[in-house]
Amino acid sequence: MVDKMVTQNQGRRQPYGSFVDVYCNTFSPVYKLQFNPKDKTPKYKQIVQSVITDIERGVLKNNEQLPSISELSVEYYLARDTVEKAYRELRERGYITSVQGKGYYVQSQSTTKLKILLVFNKLSSYKKIIYYAFLKALGDKATVDLQIHHYNARHFQEIIEKNLGKYNYYVVMPHFTQELDKANYLDVLESIPANELVLLDKDVLELESSPLSVYQNFDKDICEALENAQDLLKKYSRMVLTLPSDGNYPSEIAHGFRSFCINYEKEFSIKENAIDETIQPGTAYVVVEETDLSELVKKVRQSNYELGREIGIISFNETTLKELLNITVITTDFEAMGYTAASLLLDNKRIKVKNPFYMIRRGSL
């Protein structure tokens, strides 16, 4: 009897009070609320926000019928007055309309735009380049909110849990403190639907899904950049990488540097900073932080050595100051990263793209 009733009514909304709805509890409306019974926000406000968010995301289309007051009451164990209050507010605010004897319908006259949550590990001049290139490529097709997780997986988890279901896409820079158990943030990334997740700056190979990714290959990038400059580096027998071990830089940088030095038989060391470094002729430095760059330039100027002859310096990431100081730079193309991610996202392509990485040769090497 039950099977027959389900078959006969399949494909259309069941009337409230039917045997299938009440007794079997198999009713499943097309539209699902983003509703959390444990949230302290009033339940009617959660309904209002869920409907508005999904209209803005394009999940709910103009003129689409919403579940009836009775249907939502049964599905989410809510008082009819709660649902009725939510629908009344939505109608007063112009998001829905009611038709006598038929029900409630979406009435949104605004042009649907993609909603994107951008989650960076930190703010810096380089991240701003990515951000503005991303916005420029999107144009008026999307609205973007920016949040920072500060390398903290727990904070990242809070950001995602609070915003899951409210955006079309979640664009994440997955840089976290190295000592942290990867499971802490892998589980959070896995909680985001694969078709809504975009990885920026770093790929995460451990993910079971394969989201859109525009990434740097830090290991190979630095090794290949140094190999391409071997004609300049051959006069240096010793190389030093200054890389803080606070966990905020990819460990792959050190791996790539070490691989180059071993392959080309260079004496090498990796140091926290350049403060206690005694410069020696025949040494080329690869510098990550600008404070170490300033320290080394100062030490060279106070010595009898010539920069680019006895002492070499390569700095990460281009700036106007480095150009003025004639400092050799290895860098990714930050503008291309933002533009590529936005373009692929708009085209709904789930592919992995390695971002361009190159060296700008100047007098410091």
C-alpha cells in the first residue's frame, strides 16, 4: 500500500497531512534550509537568512515555488507560527510573494551574482596583488568576501563551519603551521563540496577529491629557477638559504634548495636569519624575508666585497624597492594566479594549473 502511494505521487509535492508525509516521514522538499537547531539565532531569522542567501547564490530561482508553511513545519519540527513569521518578513522585504490557493514563490528582481568566500593565510603586498587580480577578472559577475585564517587550522575550521552553504565557491590558501596535524585541516577541506572548493597558491595532494587548483610547486620551482641561473651561480661555491622555521613558509622551499645544491655540488646551509651571518666571499644567499635582505645588503656595503661578484643575493618575490636596489628575484606571477583562478571558476573548470614561476636577473647575482 505504501509503495503504491509513493509511486503514484512520485515527482510532485505531497499535500500536508498525507499518509506518506505523516506516517512514513519520507517527505523531502526540493529546497533544503540551511538550518541549525542548536544555533542561538531565532529560528524564524534562520529561515529568512537561508532563503535570502540561496536567492543570492542562485540556488533559488525567480518564480520558483517554496515549500508551504505546513511542509517546512513538518520537515524541520517547527511551529507553524515560526515559519509563517519568517515568510511574512521575506514577503515584506520583497524576496517572496504569495499566490492565493497556490503558495509562496521567489520574487527577486536582482541579477544573480556568484557569492565567493576568499580565505587567505595572511595579508601582504603579494596577497593584495592576487586579490585585486581576482576581483578584476570576476568583474560584476560575483561578490567576494575576504577572511584570514592566520595559518591557524582551528580558526580556519570556524570560518568554514560558520559559512558553509552560504557561498557558491570557497577559495582557500591552504597554508597552515607545519607542526599541525594535517588531519585538522584536511577534514575541513573535505567538508566543502569538491565543486565549490578552489585551492590557491598551494595544492593539497592528500585530498580525496580533485578541486580546481592554481598552485605553486615550491620544491621544483626553486630548484628549476636556480638551475636556469647556473651560468651566474657557477662562481659561487657556497650557498645559504635564510628560512625561518616558524612554520609559516612551505618546507618544500628548503627541499628544492637542498636538491639544487647537492646536484651541483655546492656547499650549503639553511639558517633562521641573517643576523649572525658572517659573510664570506664565494657565497650566494637565497633570502625569503625582506628583513634578512636588508641585513645582508648592509653587511656587504660595510665590507670590502662587491655584490654580484664575491657575494650573491637572490630574494623571493618582486617589489619596486628590489628593482631600485638591483636585486635578483625569484617569484611567482601573483597577478596571473588571481586572474587564472577567477577565469577557471567562471568557466566552471575543475583542473589543476601550475602558476608561472621565474627569475628576474639583476646585478646582485
